[in-house]
Amino acid sequence: MGRAGKRLSDQNRNVVSVRITDEELEELQGLMTATSKSVSELLKEAFRTYIEQYPLPEDAHLPERTGSEHHDTFPR
């Protein structure tokens, strides 16, 4: 079980941690208040917007996932 009794679906089981400045946190908190969205909702939306604007090249080679990896950074 996840927070507040919610079950995490297989699609939402991954957690990404990011360090941000105090100013960025204040901006994020302002966005959360203004939009009534959670941090997760805002960051997922930002990620989707980014990948729509900057799609991966078709010849990009992504690492295969086995489901058991834990990476602090993406392989380069």
C-alpha cells in the first residue's frame, strides 16, 4: 500500500528523486497552490510536455529494463 491507503499500480511504482533550490521549491509550491495539483501531477505534466517538444531520435538506444534496477542517474 502507498500513502493514504492508495495502492500503487504497476504503472506508477517508480520513484524519481530530484534536488532543487529553495527558489525552485517556492515556485513549485506556488504552482501546486495555483493549480490544485500535486508535485507528481505537475512533474509528470512537465515531463510529457518536454518529451513532446524534444522527442528521442528514432535511433536512440535505451537500456533494457528487467524491473529490478535502481539508478541514481541514467546511463550515458
